[in-house]
Amino acid sequence: MKKKHIQNILIIAIIVAIISTFAYFKIDIQSVGGHKKLNNSEKTIGEVTLSINCNTINDNYDMLDDKLKDEKYVPSDGDILKEEKYTIHNGDTVFDILVNATKKNDIQMEYSGSDSKGTQYIRGINYLYEFSCGKLSGWMYKVNDEFPGYGCGQYKLKDGDKIEFVYTCDLGRDVGDTYDVNRNGD
């Protein structure tokens, strides 16, 4: 019985040590759609803004999947999320901010790819997916009015960055992406 009492005290001491460690380092574990991020209470390095817009659909409404022809999916002004400020920490990516914003604002978001490699592909936001509005449609992002050309999980943010997720109905041409002006869309 004395041995069991000592074991119980050791187990309690270990639990208290673990809880104390988490409290000391203020470790915050968040999960959204499988995405987990540890935030070791790093120093804030600034603020960024994020907006989510699908106004190109309004110009291509006839191509939109009939089930999505509703103001709750495609607002008349195209703004799923008007520009909003978010605090960033060292190492935060565009994807991290998107996850925080969609969770905070209760906006549906789905992605595929690897968190560990930063290769997330945004499949859908607010139930608007790739091909929901034609064969050349889907989500793109830009930072400071430029399309980076690589995954949003790889783009490390800095203070003052302006992030925009935009829905394209024409492989980016209708939202200002000009990386290849000779592509024909076929």
C-alpha cells in the first residue's frame, strides 16, 4: 500500500510539472480542419490585414453552380470578409492568418496538403471551391498586390503586409495575375 501511495504522489507530481510547464511557456494549441499550430507566446512582430473576396463571380454568375446562387455564398459586393487586422508573430504564414480569420468569423474553409511542409492548397472558402464557377475558377492569394506563385503556407509574413484571398473565374487573369500573359486557358 505504501508503494502504491508513492506511485500516486509521483503521478500527481508529473502532472503538476507538465501543467506548470504549459502555463509558464503559455503554449496554445489550436486546431482548425486538422491544422495545428503551436504558439509559444512569441513576441508580436506586427499586424497584417486580410480580406476574402469573390466579386468576380458576380460577373460570371451564369457559370456558378446553381446550388451556390445565394447571397450567403456570394455576397452582392463580393466581400466574404472585409479587410480586418490580425496580429502576427515570428514565423506566421498567410495560411496561419487565414485559419485564424475563418475560425474567428465562422467562415467555412477547406484545404489539402501538408502543414509540416507548408504546401496547403485552399480548396474552398465559404463553400466556393475550385470549378464552382467554371473550369478556370478557384482561390488565389496575393500579398501587397502581388501573387507570390507559391503556397500560402510558405509565405512568411512581416509587419504591414496586406493579404487578399480572391476568387478567380479565369485562371487569375480576372483578378490581375499576369504571370503568363500568353497562356490560353485550354
